[in-house]
Amino acid sequence: MAEDSIMTEPPTIAPEDRSISLETVILQLGRIQSTLDDMWEKIMGFMLPAQVMAGMGFQATGNRPQAQDPAYVSSQHYYRVFSYGIRVFSRLTQGVKQYPPVPARGTGSRNSSSLSWIRERDALDNEKNALGADNSDLRRRLDGAVAKLQRTEGQLRGAQDEIQKIRKESAVFRNIIMDQATTQKVSDYEVVQGFRDLYQSIQKLARSPSYALNDREAPDLAPHHQERADMVDFYGMAGWGGLSAKDRGLRMRAEFFRILYDRILANNCFGLDGFEKDKVAGHIAGLGTVEPGLQRFERLLKEKHISDSVIDSWRIATINCVEKCQVEEETSKATAREIFVFFEPLLSSRAFGLKITMRNSREGYACGLTEQEDCIRQRILLSAHESWVEAVAVEAGKDNEAGDEIAYALFGALFKLQGGKPAKVLEKAHVVLRKK
């Protein structure tokens, strides 16, 4: 092939040719490779004699080949041909996905070997992509597991904090339970039942035929009775002679409760009033100093703002000690004389037992009118206190003639104290209303 006929620049490829398929590129590369092989065989046909001659001349003279030497010219010619092939290959592969060069094989089997290698490479790429997808899925699962672990750890810390809180509360409750382990537990039912029994006893007592309630005139008071202002006021009240037997019975019930309240229910009883009994004479010499002394001491503790729990513990322990000493209480007997001596077993001892039961409790109970006592005696309106007051009769009238003004109280209320909170009404007070 003549030197002038060799192209020095690769042919220009249109932009649209860049989108040719890979198989077309491979076929073109095969044709180019065949052309290059043919050119190489022709070059070697005239290049070898020139190289021999150049070598001989070079050995003889010891000089480098000149530009006009055939070997030098042939080398330059080969270089341009090879560069041309490289440029053609680069132009053909522009815009086509670049891959590693096809391994050199024999000329006859180059195309089929290249296709086999490409398919193997594609299979490896697919496997790589599948592994990448699996890796992404595992990464997402790992991130989810880490997030779940963090949430679980947060819940665990919250549960541990809650356990510590419960343990502290349990320790407090345990101390309270241990402190109250030896304390008698008094239920609301026990107190309410005792209160109702006392109320029924007063009803029975007021209905006793032993009382001359049908007499039109007020009874004459003995000299020692006239010394008591409360008896003078009661029997000398205006209109006693005009009251019916029913109204007189109601007045008597109210007076029974007043005496019980003033002597027992409103006092801080301990049961030591019989501790200083005159055993020689065989009668009560007086309540002595121990019982009222303990009552004054309890009032002093409250005035000094001693803790209620401390006062409760002292009071219950003192009452338990008194019961173990089996000291005979005399308060009920003294109160019975205030009412009527022959009704002592029926009423007075029952009232004292109820009071001790109420005081032997940490919850705290109050029997009577408490703070509302003055209001009742000042004849307040029933509608203003219906939460703890209940009307049971009408003074000098029928039920349909009842007004709203309270005439007097037949029986007080039973309250449960709740440590600074409003007292809970267990039993309402019974009152008599005035006529309209």
C-alpha cells in the first residue's frame, strides 16, 4: 500500500451514529481489526528488508538511521496507521457505554468470544445489582431494628423509673401498715350501726308509758331539781301545758340527746372516771382527776398543733391500756342519773360504748351537731342544710303544715372526719319543724 493513500484522520461519525447497538459496534471493530491485520501484513512485507538493511548500515557506521532510511519511513508509516485505528475506535465508541477492552483472541473466533464475555459480564452485573438490592434491604431492616431497640430501651428506662417510684411508695405504705398493725380497725358500718341503735333506744325510751306525757299541767319540780337551770327551762317552757302528748314526747327525745351529747358524745372519753372510786363507801365519790386530766391533755395537744397522727396514736394506745386494766367506767352511770336512773342499762352504757368505738379509730368520727349546733339552736332554715338535716315531725301540727324553720333537734348527725376535707355525713340529724 502506498504511503500517500493512507488516511491520516479518522472518518467523521454523525451524532446519530452514536446510538448504534453494541452488537453493531463489535462487528465494526471486527472489520477494523481485520483491516489493521491486513495492513500489518503488508507493512511487514516491505519493512523487514528495510530493517535488515538499516541494521547492517547501523552496525557498519555506528550512526542512527536517517529520515530517508526505509526502516525509519516504515516505522513512521506504521505509527500513523496504528494511531488512525485508535482514533477510529475512540470515535466509534463515543456515546456508547464504556466497557473493558475485549480480550485478544484468535481472529476467527473474536466476535463470538466477545459476545460470550459480554453476556458473562452482564450476568455478573445483574448479580452485583441483586446483591446491592439485598444489601439495601438489609440496611433498611437494620435501621428499623436499631430504631425499635432505641424505643424499647426508652420504654425499659421508663418502666425502671416507675418501678423505683412504686418501691418508694410501697416502703411508705409498708411503714404505715406496720405502724397500724396493732391498731383496732373500726369500720363505718360498726359506727353507723351503733349510732342507729342509740337512736332507736331513745325512741323506745320516749315512748315508755312510765312518763306522764298526757298530763295537762307541767310537773312540779323538787327543790334539788329547781337548782338545775336546764330542768327549769325545759319544764317551765311557755306553752308546755298546751303541747300534745306527741309534741311532749318529741321534746323529751330532743332532751335525751342533748344530755347524751353534753355528757358523753361531745367529750373525749377515756373510761378512767372510775379509777378513783371510793371503794370503802361503795359509791362514786366523783369523777376524780385522771379522766378530766387526760381530756385536758388531749385538748392541749391540739392547741399546740401536734400532728394528728401522733395524737391518734397516743389516744388509741391510752384507750387500749385502760381496757386492759379493766377499770370500770362510771360515765354511763353518772349520765343515767341525769336522765332517769332506772333506764341506765338501756341507754347510757350504750352511748358510752359507741363513743369509745368512735375514738378507737384513726379515721375520726363525730356524733352530734358539731359546728352546726349553734345554728340549729338559732332556728335556721331546713332548706339551707338539707345535706345533713332531715325533718321528721312538725311542732304542734301535721306533716302537711310543715314550714322551713327548724324548731329544735331530735337527734344529731353522725359525721366521718376526713383530715381537713369536708366531713362526710353518715347519718343525718333529725329535727322538728315549725308550722307555717
